[in-house]
Amino acid sequence: DEYLHILQNVMKSDQMNYKVPLCHANELTPPPPQHWKLQKEGGAWNHCSSSVTHGYLQGNTCSHHYFAQKGLHRQGYRMSKPARRHQCSYCGKCFKRLGNLKRHGLVHTGEKPYHCSQCGKCFSRSGHLKKHERIHTGEKPFYCSQCGKCFSRSGHLKKHERIHTVEKPFYCSQCGKRFSQSGHLKNHERRHTGEKPYHCSQCGKCFTQSGDLKKHERIHTGEKPFYCSQCGKRFSQSRDLKNHERRHTGEKPFYCSQCGKHFSQSGDLKNHERRHTGEKPYHCSRCGKCFTQSGDLKKHERIHTGEKPYHCSQCGKCFSQSGDLKKHDRIHTGEKPYHCSHCGKGFNRLGTLKQHERIHTGEKPYHCSQCGKCFTQSGDLKKHERIHTGEKPYHCSQCGKCFNRSGSHLKAHEKIHTGEKPYQCSQCGKCFTWAGDLKKHERIHTGEKPYPCSQCGKCFNGTGDLKKHERIHTGEKPYPCSQCGKNYVTKLNKNNKRIKKPRSMI
């Protein structure tokens, strides 16, 4: 009965350790327990000269059948207990060890018994707590044997080592592209599927990567967890902080292979390289205009849509570009951050400062392609070119008269219809439609004559008077009579009579 009990237990589990009795050729019954024995030779268990590793066994000298298992090392008739199996009461999963079952149970209960002493964060496993604590201690026990770089987790080290080995074990089944990390492959596969599993709870916008969602959520929360150790400025993204820090260090790691120019940001380098290639990959779907930068395309598209997303908090005025809003804000604050190095005059716009500096340098970078005349400002060149083209794009809404300038010509003309004279002399109260006319008039009271003749030194209070005077020296008579053809120094009226200025204007 005892022998039969052994065989029954063996049939129930092949994981049981047990002893096998020696063979007795003339015996039909098993030997007594004191004769049970096994010997190990060359890593396998022998019984009656038969090589046995585990499972079913038959002796060479008898017809008795037995079972054997690795790990037998003692003599005598003794049976080891079968391996215990600990089953999870929630999901039925089995574990060999009770400790493993207890750890697994925390998944169902949600219990996190391991607490970080620094920040109080809780974890379900002690190993996870240890990894977390390295964030506070800065410990990085795993280092790369190739370059010496250190890591706080072994998994991060393994990913890093693939940079040196160029190993890319994960590949896309659709396009065959290979990746060094499984996470990169998953993100890539979403390009094919179009899947965007991460949703913003505030606005519903969807993202393919969880990291992109986290960055986006900071727009709603206003969180800026990354700060500069030098000036304290805060940023919502780590890459923005890195770019900012290069301002302090002066580091420019990205350089152009064509001209050698260096840049602090890779994006600036890409934009610069398009100057050499002439590439304009961003196209407007409305008018087909092309741009080298995506930001320029977005700004341009607002012309078509009329969108003005940037609002002034002071007066509510809207702008299509953030830069225009910043410039406008300086009207309210009175800030003039741009100063002339020559005279110290302050300006609220960089472009205005550059234009001003040309007064000191005499630079006139804008040339007319028709007559070669040069100008300090691009706007002045455009106005001048209309003289050649005859273009008059500005129309009076009252009488339909056209002008080639909106400010000085059209606006002044409209005041004829309205009778408006907004510029008043503080001395005598006389009103003028143009600010320039007021300035000239004020010189009557002050006696100022700032425009001297280069030939004879005579001074005048207006440039127009100086030009007329200079024609005496040059002999120029640019105004011909339409009836007799005779030329005059000054303009003629409709009756071909010279226009005389009143004494008060001289």
C-alpha cells in the first residue's frame, strides 16, 4: 500500500522529489524502505545501470517500473512534499512563493505601503521607491563602459548602450523603419494608424504621445516647472530652458556646413540652411505663397482668416502677431528699450532706431531701380516708385480723387471736405490742416530760419523757400507756361500767372 501511494503521488505531479527502490530480480513486491537507494553518476541518476534524469524508469535486470526525479541526494525511504502553489483570490493567478502573491495583491487593493521620506510619494513596491529616491539623492549607480555616462536606472543604461552598438531591435511592420527603443516604435506606428489616444480634459485636443499632452496641459495650468539657475526665468518646457541657457553661456553648437555660421538652436540652423538651398516647404492653401518657416506661414494665413488672437489688456485692441502686441504695449507703458549709441535718443521699436541711426551714418540702403535715387527707409522708396509707375492707390471717398500717399496727401485732402484744422498756433491761435504748416508758421513768431543756402548763406524758414532761392544760383526754371512756352522759377496757376505768397508766410 505504501509503494502504491508513492506511485499515485508521482502520477499527480512531475515536480515531486522522491527515492527509487533498487531492483530485485526475483521479487514481485517492492523491497523494504531500508533497501531504497539511488546513486548519481555524471550528472544523471543511475538505477540498475540505467541512466535516469527524471520521469519513468525501468531496471535492466527486472520488470519493475519506477519513477525518478533530479535532486535526490539522500538514502532511505523518504518522500518530499509537492511544491506549494499560492493562488490569487482576485484573478486566480498562481505563484510559487507567498511573497510574490502578497506583492501581486497590491495591484488589486491599490495599497502603496512604501513612502518617500523626502516628498511623501507612495509606491506599491520597495524597488520602485528606491528608484524614486535617486531623484532626490542624485545617485546614478549605472554607468556606460563606453563613454562613462551615468544613469539612475539600469533600463536607461540599456537604452543608452544601443547608441554605441547602433542596435535597433524594434522595427515597424508597415514601413520597415527600425528603432532602438520600443516606445519610439509605438509612437511611430501611430503615424500609420492615425491613433491619438491622449486627450486633453480641458479642451479635448488629442495627441499621439503622452509627453505632448503633458506639455499642452501646461498651457491651461500655466505651470512652468523649469527655471534658469542664472536669472530665475521659468519655462514650461525643458527644451526652452536649454535654449535659454545658451544665452548665458554663449554656446552655439549648431553650425552651417556651407558658410560656417553658428547657431544656438537647431531650428535656427534649419531655417538658415534654406537660404542656401532656396527651399520654401510651407505653402499657403489660399494663395499658394511659399515660406521657409512654418511660423511665417501661420502669420500669413491670418491675413486670409482675419484672425487676431493677441489682445491688449489695457485698451482691448487686437493683433494678428504677438510681436505687434508687444510693440503696442509700449505705448501704454512708455517703455523705450532701444537707445541710439550716437545721441542717446530712445525708441520703442528696433526698426525705428535703425532708421534713426541712418541720420548719423548717412546710409541710404534702398535704391530706386528706375533713376538710382537712394533712400534711408523702404517706405520712402515705395512712395517714390509710384512717381515712375503713376500708381495712386489711395482714393478720396468724397470726390474720388486719387493720391499716391495715404498720410500726407489723402488725409490732408480729406480735411478740405471736412474743414478740419487740428493744428493750432499757441501764440496767435491760427489753425492749420497740416502739422508742417504749423511748424513753418511758428518760425514767424520765433524768427527761426534753419535752412541756409550753401551758395550765399542766406537763411530761410522752409525748405520750399530755400529750393526756390537756389534756382537763382542755378538758373533753373522748371515751370513752363502752357500758352507761350516761357519757363518760370515758381509754379503758375490755371490762368498761367505766377503764384505769389502772402507776406505772412515769408
